Amino acid sequence: MPAFHYGTGHSLELEFDSDARVTICDAPRGEPLDDVAESARKALCEPLGFPALAQAVMPGDRVAVAVPGDVPQSATLVAAVINQLLDGGVDSANITVLCGPDARSDAEPFNVLAAVPDEIRQRLTIKQHDPRDRDSLSYLAATEDATAVYLNRALHEADFVVSLGVLRVADASGYFGIYSSIYPTFSDAATLACFRATSVAQPAEQRRLAKQAGEVGWLLGTRFTLQVVPGANDEVLAVLAGDVDAVLAEGKQAVQTAWHCDVPSRAGLVVVGIGGDVSQQSWENVGRALQVAGRVAAGNGDVIICSDLAEPLGVGLDILTGAENFIVALREIDRAKPVDSLAATHVGAALERGRVYLVSDAPRGQLEDLGIHPLDSDDVARVTARYDSCIVLPNAQYVDASYAGETSGKPKPRRSRS
């Protein structure tokens, strides 16, 4: 079988018994963009359902550019946005680039300006959102269900907001629709805790919060967004810009076409990879990968995760480590409301179901205490050879996988190599 890729430039060979039933998800489908900067420029000059960005702003406007921490090639995209704002007469001193609270300190959050010329960068304002800093927050309004909405002051006070984001399938863990890149990303700590609670693993709760995020976007009145359809690793399949509804209409189908994969049967082992640079190597994406693996694994199926993860365990995972059982852990996590609550929920569910192996740079002792089996990349083939059925999901943080034998309202089976 072809080499299995993960992280940044890592690959390994998987070995299986000659009689093993192996299904490889062929996502993503589509060719990555050769020139993301040029694609972004075109998207901003000819947006969907919106005037060109340079025509939508005016000299004297205060503009906020909202950048979550998980957008592939964000520096290239931010530079394209700023160029168009300057072409529209906006003074660079009136542009604030607002980075999400999850920007990795060891990845230098200000590197989103790496593609902006020095003379322009020096006049821009760049901030990293701190949801605990009440002085940086502003009250926006109350939602239909009387939830008080607080957002970063830079968004509230801006004359024009440009949000960047990653389009995902609707039920991806921790995704709340196209307005996710505004809310809850740039809200207060209490709101972020609600959106990361263990209950969000339930589809009904995720849909409720996605509706709330959409309502907040409407209340803020921001309509212009730039979204990417992610490719493998750090690649980009498409850049879409314009009115949020028009971008969503086109992007929803593009993501489904690129990342949906039906498998013909469940398997005793699911091998998942987390591709991309340090911004993708997170426990949040481990949780997403485990959620997807759980949909196609057999009842007691095992999972191997291949990653460059180096993050230590968060508070939620620490609670999971020390709890008597999964139910007790969920109760304790709900009380503590740590930022990794949702990730810990998916990890705990996977450990309840079967073995979890992890190729990573995370501390081995912590993983073992948690119940995860640390694995060197050289040992993966030895483990996979034990199983008579396997499903392989590269870039599992984006994949939408389902078992074709169940009626789920998903599209008909697409190509998968068996």
C-alpha cells in the first residue's frame, strides 16, 4: 500500500496480513492550489455576493481582521486581505489583526504577519485575544435565549470586520459553522467554556450552539468572510471570499466533495493521521480524529493516531487520568470546565471502546498514565500486522467518514480504495 503521511513531512509504511480487509479513505479529492496568494487576491477582488473588498471599505475605516489559530497558510491570506484594504484607501494604522486565543506561544502568534512588508507591519496593530481580560471585551447584545454576548472590543468597535476561517463538515467536533471564526473564538472565558463542554459531543447540543453562533454573527452585522477549503497537510484546495451565506453555500459542497468518505464495513483497527504544521498538532485535533474513528470502528475497535503532537496533557485530560472511570471523569470535567473538555471527552470515549496508540512527541509517562499506548513510528507496522481489518484515514482532523451500511443522510459512497 502507499506510504502513510502525517505531521510535516513524516511518512511510514503500514503492513497487514495478506488476508486483511483494508480500506483507505482517498480524501481529500481535488488538486491543491499552486498559488494561494493569487487565489486569495482573486477571491477578494471578485467575492461571492459582495463588492470587491477594496470597494467595500473607505478611507478612515477602522478594520479588524479576525484570525483563528487553525487556518492553513494564514500568513499568506492575511497579507492578501491587508493588500486589498490598503488598495481601498484604509490607513494601515487603522487595521487591527486579531489572533485567536489558541494561537500557540511556541509557534509565535505574530507570525500571521510574516508575509506583510516591514514598513506596513510596523504600522499595524496586532493583538492576541485573551478571553479572561474583561477590559478587552465589549458587550454586544443578548441572544434570543437571553445569553449575554461579549466579544473582543476590536471587533465591536470596527467599522468593517474581515473574518478568516476553515470550512469543515457541519458535525466536525468543535465546529459551529461559518461564524465560528468570530464566536465563540473571540468571546469571553465563560462562553468558550460552554462551547467546549463535554455536552457538546452530543449532536443536538452542537447544533444548538451553532445556531447561537450564527445569531451572534447577525447581531454583530459582519458579513464579509474569507474561508479556505483545507487540503492535505497545510495545503489549500480553494479560497472563497464574500458574503457569509454565499461562501457557505459554495463551500459546504466543496468540503463534502473533498472530505467525505463512506467505508463498506467497520474495522477492528482505524489508523488516523494528523497532517500539518504545529498549529494542527493539538489535542483538539486528536479529539476530532478519535471522533471520526469512532464512527467507523467496530464495537471494540482500536485506534492508532500518527502525529507530531508535543502538547502536554491539559486539565481535562489530567482529570481523565486520575478518575475512577469515564463517567466520574465527565462529571469532574463538567465542574472544572477546562479548555480541553471536549478533547478529553473524545479521548475518554475512545479509551472506553478499545486501545488507543499514539505516535507523538508528547511525554510518554503522561500518555501511559492516561491509558494511551505510546508508539514509535517504527513500531506501527508491527501493530497493524495483528489485525484482520483496518480503515486508514489520513488528515483525520478534516475527514468526514461514515459506515455505508447505516442510513445517516450522508451522500452516497464515494471512491475508497479497498
